[in-house]
Amino acid sequence: MSNTANLELEGKTYSLPVVSGSENEKAIAIGSLRDTTGYITLDDGYGNTGSCSSKITFIDGEKGILRYRGIPIEELSEKSSFIETAYLLIYGELPDHAQLRAFSDLLTQNANLHEDMKHHFEGFPPNAHPMAILSAMINASSCFYPGLMGRANKERFDIHAARLLSQVRTIAAFSYRKSRGLPTMYPKPVYKYTANFLHMMFSEPYQDYQLKPEVVKALDLIFLLHADHEQNCSTATVRMVASSQANLFACAAAGVCALWGPLHGGANQAVIEMLQDIHESGDDGSRFIQAAKDKNSGQKLMGFGHRVYKNYDPRAKIIKVACDNLLNTLHVSDPLLDIAKHLEEAALRDDYFVSRKLYPNVDFYSGIIMRALGIPVEMFTVIFAIGRMPGWIANFKEILDDPKSRIYRPRQVYQGPTLRPYVSIDQRP
Ligand code: ACO
């Protein structure tokens, strides 16, 4: 196989290097294209653009494969925990006992927010969306740790990463409590990561939340399944901001904003709202599927389709089974689960979805688990953000550690007016 690609332009042939990934994906390196030819490439929405080389996560969208640092998501979801997986993503290897203990201790020591940050929560209106609060408060945290990090502060990476990973969960729980007019609950050092989050969400000053192992496990799994997903919209945003050498907290706050939209992480909330609408309208989903196929309706089957997966999203497979198991164990019957299953079956029989290779994605069933755990719908995307934090931190670290890293700065093909004179206001038509 040749390791160059030839490009013919205006009667000249140019040789471009072909780059192979460790899983044999191929890319044509076009870094010198503009210098040598005067041309750039155009790829609206980046469907064919590799924005970086990365060693963190591998996806084969045609086969429905997802691996973190080479380890299949199926194995991690069965054998690992969110925090062990976070370590794997950030540092590249599974930790030994001592490393895991040290990492876990660092998270525990950094779980509390600076006390003065509590005043900032007071400024948000009661109905503020928790994603707005999350992004604002992550960014605000950097004010409390001056000199947070630029390249010069590389040696402080471990502590800042642990602080962010630990505090995102505290901020999320505080914003929920604030939105309900409830007193904030401080983290308890005796609890592990996910149990502590549930405690901060649902304990009361006079009564601790009763932690059920199956509930903790289900939420831990949700976090783990969201932990990274290569160059999706929010991670690419984090890398974009990181490339300007902004600090880790600023990058993560930008990631939260990118995640918020309904075409990305906001889809988990949109799925439940869609299922609820179908339930309340008494439809079995058929009318909704018809509307989703009609481009003029403005509706989509939320939780279906993916830029990369042209097969069943492996995370959705795992979540579907976990969802069934959890609801059985908790003896919960949720009509929305029946509607979701019906929609899935109907869509997977329908030529519109089959021919476009539209399958359920991670968001299709995750909301039903979260409902069963008592997590309110407006917090769903926040849960996604907590889960995605290790991936964002790992991608940030890749940029921090790369001595050749340079600012991300895409180009464009300008389609606006060509040169024209300024016309003074009284002479304009
Ligand atoms: N319902 C109906 N039609 C759909 C859907 C859907 N959910 N998804 C894609 N299509 C159609 C498109 O209209 C398009 O049809 P066409 O070829 O006739 O024009 C075709 O399928 C290809 O879709 P694109 O929009 O080109 O796919 P793209 O890669 O740009 O978008 C996305 C992917 C945003 C995920 C899209 O499938 C979607 O909007 N899905 C619903 C929202 C969702 O679930 N988002 C979560 C994604 S996973 C995540 O971020 C965690």
C-alpha cells in the first residue's frame, strides 16, 4: 500500500503523505497543501476531517466498536468503575492498587468547593438551567485557584485534574439543590465518587439518603459509558480552547456549553420529553415516526442517529440491558420504556431509518435509567457532563503534553461580497 496520495490540480501532480492509525484507519495529511498548491480543503461540519492524532479512544462506527485506551467498552462496563476508567483515560494505563488509592484520595481531598463559591449560587434564579450554572461555576472556580495552569504549570496538572473531576459533581449537586430551594449537602469523605454524588443530591440535613448498591452501580455505569467518545462536538471544543493555552477549567466550561445542545448531550433530555409527549398524546409513536421522517416537520427521532456510528451504538446496547435490569430490581414500571422499545422496533423496521443507518444512540435509553434513579430531567445533560469530564481532561492533557501543539485555527472559503466601496448613510438606496 502506497504511503502517499497523488493529487492532480491544474495540470500538476502533488504528493501528499498518507498517515495510518494503529487500527489501520487512513488519512491524507494535508498540512502543506495550501503552501504548495494555494488550495485548502472544505469540509462543512468536519465529517471527513481528522483534527488531531490521539491515543485515547478508538471508535469503529461501521462495526459499532468503542474502546478506551484499547480496552472494549463492554469489558470496562462489566469489570471497571467510573473512577478507575477515568484514571485509564487520563493517564493511559489501568492503575495499580497504590495509584488507584492515591487518585481516589486526591478526589476525596478536593471534593469541597471553596466556601465563597456558595455565594455565587445565590445569584442564579430558581429556574436556571443546571447546565448554565455548571458551565458558569466551573469557569468561576478558576478564580479561586489563581495561576491555575498554563503550560508553565504542567507539574500541577494532577491536582487540577482531580479538583475538576471531583468538584464538577459537587457543583452539579449544589445547582440541583439550589433549583429546588433545598439546603446544600456537603460531600462526605467516607463515600466513593458516585455514592457521594447521590448523597449530595438527595440527603437532607436531618436524614441521610439510603444508598442502594444497584442504584449506585447503575449511575456509575452511566458515568463510565459517557467518559469519552473521541472528537465529538464538546471534546473538539475542549481541544480547540485548550490549543490557545487556556486553563483546564475554562476548557471544561466551554465543553459543557457545547454539550448542552439537543443535537449532542442535550438529546438525553430531549428523548424523555419526546417520550413524554407521545405518552400524553396517547399515540403509540407511529405518528411521531411519520413526523420524524418528514423534513418539513422540524422533528427528529431524538436519541437516534449518530455522525460516526452507522450501526448500533455499543453504549446504547449496554444501557438498554442495564435499564431492563434496574427497573426489574427496583420493581419500577415505566410506560416510557415501553414506548421507547416500541419506537425502536418500529424505526428499525422502517426503510427511512434502515437506509440511513440510523440506530439508537447512547441517549435513547439513558434517560429512562436516570428517571428510575430519581434524577430530574433537567439534570440529565449535567450527568452526561460529569461522565464526560475524564475524556475532556485526557484530551486537554494530550495537548498540554504535546511540545508541537499549536493553536487550532481552521480556515474558510469566503462567499461574501467582493471588494466594494463604503457608501455614506445619506447616499444609501
Ligand atoms: N430522525 C430523523 N432523521 C434523522 C435523524 C433522526 N434522529 N438523524 C438523522 N436523520 C436523517 C437526516 O435528516 C439525513 O437525512 P437525508 O439524508 O434525507 O438528508 C440523514 O438521516 C443523515 O443525517 P445527518 O443529519 O446528515 O447526520 P449528522 O451526522 O449530521 O447528525 C445527529 C448526527 C446530530 C446525531 C443526528 O442523527 C440527530 O440529530 N439525531 C437526533 C439527536 C440525537 O440523538 N443526538 C445525540 C447524538 S449522540 C451524542 O451526542 C451523545
